[in-house]
Amino acid sequence: TLALALKTKPYASRKALLHRVADAVDPFTCLQDQLARPQRSWLKTRHSSSFALPQSNTRKMTTRRALDGKVYFSYEDIHDAVSSSVARVKAFKPDVIVAIGGGGFIPARMLRTEVKVPIVAVGLELYDDNTNTINENGVQIKQWFSTDYGPGALVENGRVLIVDEVDDTRTTLAACVSELRKRHKPSQVGCLVVHNKLKAKRASLPSDVTYIACEEVPDEWNCYPWDAAAYGLTARAHTKRACACRGGAPVVVIAAAVGALA
């Protein structure tokens, strides 16, 4: 349809034509009609059935892949996902949140607004930032909190909710639960993740740990807004990609249109 429309309208130059086509179907442009569509209507979808600890109240999402093969999530997406878990978190009744850095920091802060419990932070590193590969010695502890004062004191004999952005292999979550129980004596431990990837896990959680996944997603390369600079994007550019993924137009339309006019 687009190709026929372009053939019937004259353009001053091929360059002007290409700009016109790109403006019409640019998959990284946040258009008003895209925003009006359902948030989880994606260009490409893939499903996986290999996962553990299913949650009856967890939203199950299909993949939204941009043309570079990655899945972009905006701050609005994260906020909506976290908010959807508030009832389950309140049912757990946490005394304190343990945010795993760096992906768990912002979701934990979003959660705190509605749950109103303090946050302490830990730094765990599974992947080497220099090589982008898994550390040979497993999860490395880079930062921990003190229980001598402040919110950290609530961990001892308290109900602790660990928060991270994604449950990929479950290795980091399992290591955090293990270390928490080794160093302290919480009465109950829970884990909340924004996204649980539907895939086989390399580690498991103890059966007495409460598990909350805000959303279950296919096993894709997720791009979170706080990592925008790592992908060479500004925060606004990242948001535009996340918006476009909600209803993005296939780039093949460009090829078809230009090919028809060649």
C-alpha cells in the first residue's frame, strides 16, 4: 500500500523520497498512534515454556524486539511492572528491602513509594564488565551493608525482600539469599524481580523463599533505561525505542517501497 502511494506522488529527489519513507515507518520513532495501542503488542514474538516458580498473578508478556534484535524497556514500563506487584509485596510484609546493584536500585526505589519500607544496598557481580562474560569464580560480592545502625539493623530477625531487575539464570538471586542467611539471621526472605526470563535456570532458591516476578518474559536481550549510555543512547532515545517497540512498524516496508520504485 505504501509503495503504491509513493509511486503516485512525485518527489524532488530520491533523497527526499527516502526521508519520506523513513519518516512514515521509522521503528525508532514514538508516534501517538503507537502509544494508543496495547502496550504489549510487539512486532516479533517468541515464547518459551522452560521456567520455574510460576506465579499465578504474574503478567506473562510476549517479546518486543527492536530491529537490532534487542528488547527495550522504558522507565514507564518498569514503573507499571513494579506497581503490578505491590499487592503481593504487601502480603509478604517486608521490614526492609535489599536492592541488588546496579539493576535493582531503581525498581527498589519505585517499590518503596508504595510499600514504604527502607532500602539497603548490596553489590553483586556475576558478569565482568570488561569482558561481558561470566566471572570464572561465580558471583563476586562488591558491596554489603552494616547491621550496626539504620535500616541494616532491620535485617536481623526481620522480613527481607531482595529486589533485582531480571531473573536470568537465577545465579545472582541464589547467591544473594545464601550470603544474606550466612551473614545475618532474617526471619523470612523474599525475592522480587521485574522480569523473570522463561528459561532453564542454573541455580535454585530454597523452598521457603517467597518469589515474586512482576512480569514473565521470553529469553531475549533486555535493554533497561538506566543502561542507555552503554548502548550509545541518551535516555530520550532509549525511551523512543521502547515506545516504538510497543507498536513498531516493520523495516521491511522500507525495502519494499524503495524496491518498487527502483
